[in-house]
Amino acid sequence: MSYKAEYIWIDGTEPTAKLRSKTRILADGEDLPIWGFDGSSTNQAEGHASDRVLQPVFSCPDPIRGGDHVLVLCEVLNIDMTPHESNMRALLRPVAEKFAAQAPVFGIEQEYTFFDGARPLGFPVNGFPAAQGGYYCGVGSDEIFGRDIVEKHLDHCLAAGLSISGINAEVMPGQWEFQVGPVGPLEVSDQLWIARWLLYRTAEDFNVSATLNPKPVKGDWNGAGAHTNFSTKAMREDYRAIISACEALGEGSKPLDHVKNYGAGIDERLTGLHETAPWNEFSYGVSDRGASVRIPWQVEKDGKGYIEDRRPNANVDPYVVTRLITDTCCTGLEKDGLV
């Protein structure tokens, strides 16, 4: 007997990496081996030296194929077994290990938009639908488009054992969100990449595409983000640590250091409109969805909890955003003597 292992990796496409995958047949009981691929076809090598290595780092049940089949997320290595320059997971690992004692935890809200050909799902062939507003968390076929795909994707994520914690319709027709977490930085990033792959693969069966474009429709329409919720042990116990983390994110060059790594096209989304702060300004506030970082009202009331960085784009690399937030906030908490 044998089983199918779908090897999944992040390629080297710029400015936004794409997911790739291919299938390997393995004997029952056989461990997941390293594998190779043609990096010259994924923007990760040149043709005269094209071999690259897939190193399995996370696996889960394959909910599409079922049975004993698995999905296998891989890091990309060079043939000398060093991390490839496109391998952002390798940069996160030492940061996660360095601050593990602070118990950093993330929940990422992944927004995305379905497209039917060249137009968002639910947009009429000619012109535009009614203005946004009624679509958010709506119900009814006049306002909701793609729910069958969303429900199937949710079922797939649950069957894969991912820490998916919810879904909802978003502000624009055909726009949705799912949430992964709360789990650690490596775990949330691995699971978000798998959940993205499952999203694309599920939509494929409905002849619909899903995009993480941060501004899929120009004009008076909300963009798509990946709002990133974060806390440490200290933040979950002491409101002073909440303020310390916010201050650390706004210190010196940190705001622009983060924003430039929060996804391509961020200036199109972070305009100061549509529940965003301007990309070149930093602010934080309680219950403020127009701030760079929001402190939920319940956190202020309880005197402990988490913060929400509202700046990351839908197309952000979760390995990058979790590394930057962990490093900045945990360093700030150490500096302030709150750990």
C-alpha cells in the first residue's frame, strides 16, 4: 500500500511569493523524505544550476484526498542544505526560539477576495454593485457571494487539524475572512500558508480564483488585510505591557521598517480611509480601527490581553510579520523590565 504526500512550498516570485506544490507517492509507514524541484521555474534558481531542496517541516491530513494522504509544508534549501534566500521561515526560527520564554502568541485574520474571471464574485458584468456596508457579515443571495466555497474551505481546514477559529463575510462583495490562531509564531505562519493553499485549491473546484491583492478594486472599496493579533505572557497579565508593546512598535524607524515588509502595495491600502491609518504615520488607540494598532476595549477594561496590528496586507508573508512583531515587542518588554 502507499499514500500521497502533497509537498507545498513558497516560491521566489517578487514582490509577492506564490505557493507551489507537487505530489509524491510514498510507501505506508515511510517517513517524509527531502525532495527536489526545478528552482529555475519558481524564481529560485538559474537554469545552469537549477536544483533546489524541499525540507518537510509541517504536515497534516489532506482533507481533499482524504484517507491517509497528507499535506506537507516545506522549507526551501540550497543543495548544500543552507536556507535559500527566499526562505523566510528560516529567519523566524531563531527569533521564535530567542523569545520563547515570553510565550508570544498570534492570531491572524486573513482577508481575501473571490474573482470570477476579471471581476470580483458578485460584481455585475457591467458597472458596480450597491455601495459597501450591507455585505459585512451579511446574509442573503443579494449580498453574499461564494458562501459554498467558504464553508467547504472551513471544513477542509478543520479536517486538516488547523487552528482555524472563525470566518466571516467582509465589507466588499466576494470578500471574506478566516482567522488562524491563537498559536505561536511558527505554528500560526505554517498553518496560515497551508490554509491559503487549501483556499486556492478549494476555489479551484468551483472554477473561481481567490486573491490576496490588498486593493482588489480601486475607489471607494475596502482593501484586504491580514490584521495580526499579538500577545505575550506579560501582556496577558499586565496592561503596562500592552502599552509597552505599542510604544515599541512606534519607536524610531520601527514603523517604516515594519510597513515596508508588510506586503506589496501597502500604500494603496493604508490611505487613512476605509478603516486604515496612513502608511507613513503610526498611532495606537483603544477601540480605534483607524489606528495603526488597536487595543480592544475589553483589553483596556480587563487591564490585560492583546493588541491588533492592523497594518499588514492580505498578501504579507506571515513568517515576516510574526518575526518583526515578536522581535520588536519582546525586545521592548525586556527593555522596560516587564518580563
